[in-house]
Amino acid sequence: MVSAPYVDPHLHLDYVYTLSEMGREGAGSGTLFEAIEMWPKFKENLTVESVKKLALKGIIDEVSQGVQHIRTHIDVTDPNFTALKAMLELREELKDKVEIQIVAFPQQGMYTYKGGRDLVEEALKMGADVVGGIPHYEPAREFGEKSVHDIVELALKYEKLIDVHCDETDDPHSRFVELLNALVLMEDYGEKTTASHTCSFGSADNSYAYRMIDLFKKSKMNFIACPTENAYLQGRQDTYPKRRGLTRVKEFMENGINIAFAQDSINDPWYPMGNGNMMNILDNGIHLAQIMSPEEIDKDLDLITYNGARCLNI
């Protein structure tokens, strides 16, 4: 079979294989916010060399299995920019073998972490390609909304792409994707913007969801789902029925909204498994999203090839 190269549009290369380094101390209960709270203690001991060593292992895993384009979210809530410096070096060293896009990602929040917004801006000046954010982690809705405004303003100021960890929660009231979409719609910046995860959109009521789908079509904003990790992290407060944690992949496809699948994590505090095999991600995703009709199967491979390329604007 001849195929377009695989694209992994959402990966945390500064986290790969850190769970093995952390041991049982890093193996929490499997919730998103617990992993975020655990990470700062471990990253204090990171060096440029240690980040490069593990990140290279993750890159080799992916490239050896057909991935030629990677977008990696790099934690910049670190005044030393240890991980960012490592990834900037790797991007240059490996440019003839794999294309790497770097997201300036404030893992601990633009406002939850003091000075986080300024660190994101500095990371863009240092060479990051994409503005990231995590509005649902901010301490109040007001600060989450403020961070979304900042993300778009920074992208316009520095002519960067946007990729936001958006509404990665079961809470149907987490609706930062609505604000993000409105801002990029007004700025005609939708095709340069990606909303990653949007798990809460899978829990939203249908009247709201279909109104938003119409607005997503107008903005042409991109979406990324991470099937294995979303299924692992979400639904943790549910008894039964348990949510799958996935956004509305099927409805996006039916409405011509660009949606791609991604690995997200490889053996880190957020997700203990993962090996960079995008066909495994696709296999899980088409089951969880129930997209296996003959017509859907014809388009499913696009979820790990062309659709991811559109997110990366390549």
C-alpha cells in the first residue's frame, strides 16, 4: 500500500518516556489535573541533554513507523526554557529527516503560573512556531477567557499558528472553544487555528453542539482528537454510563470540518502507554467515534495524514 506520510499533529516530546524515569511516583490515578500537578516537581531536574535524549527516542519511534511531520507542545512555564532549548536544537538537527513544529505551551497556565503569558511570548521570540494555551486549567473562567484573547493576540502579533488545549474536561460548561472560534472567525484566522481535545464538546447538549458546528464551518477552524488518551483520562468521575471522552468526530466529518487524530503522549504521567504507531491511534479512534461505514472508511486514513497536514498548514 502506498500512502501519504503520517502526521502526528499533537505530541508532547518533552514528556515522552518520563514515566519510566519517574517510576511509581509518576503513576497517579489517571486523571488529567493530577498529572499536571505532579509534573512541576519532576521537571525541576530536567536538563537540555536529558530532554533531547528522551525526545529523540520518541521521534525515532514515530519516524520508524511512517511519521514525517510532528507538532509538539513544549512546556514553557519554565523561566529557564530547558525543554524549549532542547527542542529547538532537535528541530534543527533533524530537519532533513522529519519536520517538527513547536508549540509554546503553558502547561501550568498563562495565569495559574505567574508570568506564564510573558513566557509564552518569549518562547515565540526564541523560535516556537505555534501559540498554545490551556484555558480550562486557569483558576477561573475569566482568566481562561483572558488567556484565549492573549493567544489570538500573540498569534496575530508574531504571525504564528494557534493550537490550544481546549476544554479537555468532561464538564459540559467548559466552552472556551466557543470564544476561540469567535475570535478567529472575526480575524479570518480559522485555517491557522486548531482546537485540540475539546472533550467537553462530546458532553454538550445537541442544541448547543449543532449551533457551534455551524459556526465552526464558517471559521474553518481545525480540530484534533487524541483517541487513546482522551478515552484514558476522561470519564474518571463517572460511574456508569462512562463517557468515552472523545469530541464529536463523526459530526465534524459529516459537516466537512477538519478533524485529525494524534498520539498525544508516550509513557508519561498523563498516559502510561503509547509507541508512536499512528495506525494504532487510527484503529482506536474509528472504534470510539463509530466511523466505520463504507463511506467513512474511505476517509478514515485522512485522519492521520491529510487532515493533520491541514492542521500544520503544510
